[in-house]
Amino acid sequence: MPITVITVHPNPTIPPTLAMGGMTVLSGIVECVFKGTGSGDLTRDTLIFTVGRVNLGSSPTPTASCVVSLASIAFDGAVNNALWAVDGASVNQFVNLDRGSGTADLEITANLAVRGGNGIVLRVNYVVFQFPS
């Protein structure tokens, strides 16, 4: 079951006219709540969110890359063998397509992990690099 997104706080987008080769750079913070299980085992789950608007280009799939990192973590109680991680991140697909304007949003997936019932991930940072193709 995916982690629930509370809100996405985008930073101002760097316009393609300033980036090399028409690249779009998107960044910001995603607020979420992801808690570990009470067993003390490692818990993994998926965070899915959208960022955009970007130019579609002619490809049906995005030519893009992203980085997601931890921005706010907590451990509510005594700490023993704590762990928080981003196991990986990827740009999945275009969503909310508008063929009239030739734009869409990008769907991002981040795989998170936390250990312990008191471990919590509250925010992650993201940076997305997209090239219209």
C-alpha cells in the first residue's frame, strides 16, 4: 500500500531557457507520514507523487531522472538500532496529460524504509531532471 502524500511543496522551477538543452529541473519537499511497525523489523513501502508541468515532447515515456532524499525523520521514544532510508527513486510515467498544451505532470516513485515501531519519515526532498524528447 503506497504511503499517503500530505502535500507537495515545489520550489520555483528552473525554466528550460536557462537549463542546457531545454532540460526542465523540478525540486521541492513532499510531506508524508511513514511509520515503522511495532515489531522492530525493517518496514518498506512506496511513496508515489506527481510533479510538473513539463513538455511532453514526442516520446510516450518521460526521458527523466530523479533523486529523492530524507528531509525530516523522527524516532518517538528510546532509540535502539534505528534506520531510515530511501532505497531508490524513479520517474515512472506522464500523468494528467494535456495534449492541447503539450504538457503533463511526472509521476515519481520513491521506495522508503524505516526500522522500529517508533521510526517515522515525515518529509523527503526531490530533484527531477526532465528532457523533452
